[in-house]
Amino acid sequence: MKIAIIGGGITGLVAGYRLLQIGHEVIIFEKEKELGGLLGSFKIEGKSLERVYHHIFRTDKYIINLIEELGLSKKLKWFNGSTAIYYDKKLYPFNGAVDLLKFKPLGMVNKLRLGLVKIYLEKEKKWQKFENVSACQWMKKWGGKRAYEIIWEPLLKGKFSDRYEDISMVWLWARIHTRGNSSEKGGEKLGYLTGGFGQITKEVGNRIKKMGGEIKLRSQISDVRSQLEDFDKVISSEQLKNIDYLGAVTVVFSSTQNLSKYYWHNINDVNSPFVAIIQHTNLVSKENYGGKHVYYLGTYLPQDHKYFKIDDKIIFKENFTYLKNIFPEFDKKQISEKKIFRFKTAQHIVKTNYQCQISNVKKDDKIINVNFANIYPEDRGINLAVREGEKVIDRLRLY
Ligand SMILES: Cc1cc2nc3c(=O)[nH]c(=O)nc-3n(C[C@H](O)[C@H](O)[C@H](O)COP(=O)(O)OP(=O)(O)OC[C@H]3O[C@@H](n4cnc5c(N)ncnc54)[C@H](O)[C@@H]3O)c2cc1C
């Protein structure tokens, strides 16, 4: 068959690669000037880095197998991640039961409830029972009001902005359940590909070209019927029409300053312009980046938020001013390189009864939809993006 793929993100690329392997003719159309989508990269301190922070888990078998197949296994390294929460002007370590016990903002009863709720969600496999209840309602009821206000509400607001009250408990269940089950003896390990995950997209892209596939960059498909009429099938990773999405913005910078001992910082303060600080070089050695520390300040925002329109300078100013509240020693003069990245389609809004919404997406005989909003009940990520790309083969057979 002659197959068109809309989108050169990891899903579209894997789909194209697998289809070529079984003898189909493939052309990939990517609207941007580079491949990668949300997994796209850039250069910082002369080295390739993701525009958006990325790591994987030991249980991410699809991406791990692909890394092996591409001959990149030796570069996949596993690290101990460390997490902290910034709440009420203080940074608290938040890595497990001991840290939870020491977490002052919550009383003993609330800590116990929080711990029990986490264990319950990690063990519970029947996600359908969380389908028609919002994460807010469920957590307030079972986790307690105080834990909801300090832990869950900031997390939901951080990820879903002003849509946080719509979010289904299935989404939160999936996060806690998957994460809890990715741990092993000696604690959870986070995986990173030395030299950047961009090597995956680059290698898959090269193999596609070697097998005779075509990749057309700067090629936006706005009308499948007229632009792709010559194709037998279309695999589309573009956003779905009846699903709402949020955008994401990351501020990335390198600096001589070592601000924190933690890798991941959840910023539980509604006044912060970012919801997470990732000190990337607390996972991967700074020696990979010329001895400089690399940071991400990340946030999810409505697609019409001012950050998608205003000048970079204002975003840097707002972000760096707030960062100084957390780390008073932060000195922007020590920054060596800085960049801002904006993604309009970064996260779909997983409302209650999301299954219904997904099944109501208009079906078309010619188009197979592989947008990440189809991934359910799990949360999207590069592992499942590979799975969705590979599943295209079975879906084609079923059509
Ligand atoms: C802030 C953030 C942090 C993340 N962290 C992690 C992490 O730590 N670990 C992890 O596993 N995952 C993480 N993810 C998720 C991961 O990046 C995504 O799940 C994955 O990259 C999605 O790949 P995709 O190909 O499905 O979609 P996308 O990357 O969105 O690719 C879709 C592509 O289609 C193109 N396109 C869309 N419409 C058209 C059109 N009409 N014509 C032509 N081209 C079009 C787009 O330009 C894009 O390149 C994170 C995501 C975000 C936003």
C-alpha cells in the first residue's frame, strides 16, 4: 500500500519504520522543519538535549526494545532520581516513606492517609471504577482535604492549568499505578540516553530513508482528502478535533551554578510561572555539557495563554524572578546559554468518562488515528508512543 503519515514525532516515525519493514511505501509529512515533535532536541553547550525534559522507566519495554534494535543500548544509563516539593517557601525532599513521615506541612493522620491511598492506587488494577469521578472529588474524599490542598491540587493545577477540576481520577490512578509498579528493589531508576533521546528519532529517520521511505519536512497537511488523495491509507498523529489540549512551555538554561541537590522539583505554589524545575545534571553528569549545570523550568498552559504570544524576554524575566524566591543565591549572570520552547499541543485533557469521548471521534476508513490522546487509561509518554506506532500494523490488517 501507499501510506502517508502525518507527523514526524516518535509515533509517526515508528509507524513509518515498521510499515516499510513489511514492504509498504511510506511518506512522512512533518509540518516543522525538524523531526521529533515533543521529543525534538536542540544544542546546549554544543550537545544535543531534548527541548522538553525526558526520562524513561525500567518497565518501558517498547522504547527499551527499540533502543536495543537501533544499536543504542550501551548509551542507555540508569540513575537514581531524587524529588523535592516546594511548598510554603520551603523545599522538602519527597522520595518515599521516610520523607513523607518527615514532611512537616501534613499532620500524622494525613500522612498515613496519603500513604495508604498511594498503596491502594498502586495495587488496584480495575481502573474502570475511577472513570466517572474527578480526581479532585476522589482525592478530597479518600486522601483528605489537607493532603488534597498541599499535594494533589497543585499537581493537578500544574499539569492541567484552569481545567484541573475536569480531570478524571483515571488519569491520576494511571500516574500513581504505573510509577508505583516501575520501582524495583533499591528504589526506582530513571533512564536517560547519553547524548540525548534525539538519537532515536535521528536513527529511525535514517533507517526510513535507507529503506526507501520519504520524509517531507515543513509539510503541513491541512486537508487529507485533497492533499493525500493518492494514498491508500493515512496514519495521522495530528491532534483530534473533539479533544481539548493544553500547551507546554519550557525555559532551558545552562549555568555554572549548582542550585539544588535534587533532580525533580514540584513547585506547589499557584503564583509560580512554572510547575517543575528539573536539574537535568543531577540525573546525568554535568561533564556531558562542558561542566555546566543544565536546568528546565516547565509548565503546562492553555493554548491561548500569553506565553504563546509574548516576547521571550518577559518569560525569562518572570521565570528567573520566581526562581530566585526558591534559590536566593540564583544569579542570572552565571547563565551561559538559555532558550524557550513552546508547544501548542502537549497534553490532552483527560476528563471524566474519557473513554466515551475517544470512542466518539469520527471514524474514517482511510485514516488511522495515532495521536497520543488515544492512549488510555495510561498517561502518554515515549514508551507508549512506540507501542502505538507499532500497533499500526495490526490496525491496518483489521481495516
Ligand atoms: C513537558 C513534557 C514532558 C514530557 N516528559 C516525558 C518523559 O519524561 N518521558 C516520556 O516518556 N514522555 C514524556 N513526555 C511525553 C512525550 O514527549 C510524548 O508522549 C511523545 O513525544 C509523543 O510523540 P508523538 O509522536 O505521539 O506526538 P508529537 O511529538 O506531538 O508528534 C506529532 C508530530 O506531528 C506533527 N504534526 C501535527 N499535525 C500535523 C499536520 N497537520 N501536518 C504535518 N505534521 C503535523 C507535529 O509537528 C509533531 O511533530 C513529555 C511531554 C511533555 C509535553
